[in-house]
Amino acid sequence: MFKTRLLSGILLVAIALVTIISGGYVLLFTLACVSVIGMQELYRAMKVREEKFELLELAGYLGAALYYGAVVADFEKYGTMAILLSLVMMMFVYVFTYPKYNAHQVMAAFFGVVYVAVMLSFILLTRNLEGGKYIVWLIFLCSWGCDTCAYCVGMLIGRHKMAPVLSPKKSVEGAVGGVVGAAVLGAVYAAATGGRPVEYAVICTVGALISMVGDLAASAIKRNQEIKDYGKLIPGHGGILDRFDSVIFTAPVIYYLAKLVLGL
């Protein structure tokens, strides 16, 4: 299992390197595909999709496509409009197929657009910032770096449970180790790339804290829906949402922190 998980992790890192370094339409297309897969996993978990392809599910995918089109055109001008239009589309489906869907399914469908497609799009938006080809990697240093450091510290000295009901294996010591580890990684990365160590460390600290919320939020959804994993796409890791749960939360945080702290 460990070997499978390690090999899958290496492949994920390789794909991330290629797509993020390439940027532009390569990254856009990759994120759009990842978003659709992640939305499908969420829709299955939240019962938007039961056994067959549903019209409400299609409205969710169209909403995500509309949003990514707005990101390409001009995020500042059209991003919010695209999100609202996706909600309107879903309400059309809800009203004109009534009583096929219930309100909970409609809310879950819209949640999928925001939680997966919109949040992940901030990887591209961060990449497009001035100096974004370096800053964008802070997203992964915060999330995956924090996760790795937290796991190692937790295994070594973890004693006090952080969320005993939601995630029994996570410890307070591991969480502290994850945050400190992410901050150190950010400072080292800044020194290696000619960035600003103090600012990068601050960004990574906040990002690491948020990444843990993202991880626990995904776990809470799975527990509510009584599933172990969102999918089986990535051997040893589960589905897209199982691997990108913390990245989803970290991406928009890094984008806005980069603009605020670094003045971009």
C-alpha cells in the first residue's frame, strides 16, 4: 500500500510540475478536467447523482465551464457573474423539472461548482499573478508540505487528539509540526528562488492553518455521507477530492495573501 501511495504521489507531483510550469491553456485545461472529476465525486457523495447521469449534474458542469470561461476572459469582471448564472441555471432545472429534485440536491450541485471548480481555479489565477510562476508553488508547500510534516511529527510525538470524533489519527502536536514545517519550507523556498523569506513564511503559516480546515472539512462531508473515499482514481490516495481537499482551501488563500502581503 505504501509503495502504491508513493508511486501515485510521485506521478501527481510530476503532472503538477508539467502543467503549472507550462501555465496558460495547459494549466487551464488540466484544472477544468480535475474540477469536473472532483465535482462528479462530490455529486455522487451528496446524492446529486444516483445511478445515472442527471440534468442537474449537467447544469453543474455547465456552470463550471461558464466560470472557467469567465476566468479566461476577465476574472475580476465576469467571475462573480458566472457563479451567479450557474445558480440561475440550476434553479431553472429545479423549477421546470419539479418535483424531480429536492432543494438539498440543488444546494449540493451549486456547492460543487464553488467548492471544487471556483476554489481550484485560484491555482491558475495565482499562476497568472506577477511572479506567479514562483508564488503558485506556495499553494502546494502549504497543503502537501503541512500534511507531510504533520504526519511525521504526529507519528513521532503525537499524544493529544485534535479532532477525536472527526479524524482520530490527527494530533495537536502533528498540527503544530505541520504549520511550523510549512513556514520553514516557505522560507527555504523563498531563499532558493530569490523571494522574501519572512513574507513567504507568513503566507505559508496561514496557508497551512487553512489547509488543515480543508482536510477536516472533506473528512466531515465523507462522514456525513458515510463513505470512506470520494473515489478510486488515484491508487493509494482515493479520489481527486481525497488528494486535493487541502489544496482546494489553500489556493484562494494564497492568491489573496500574495496580493495583500506581497503587494501584487
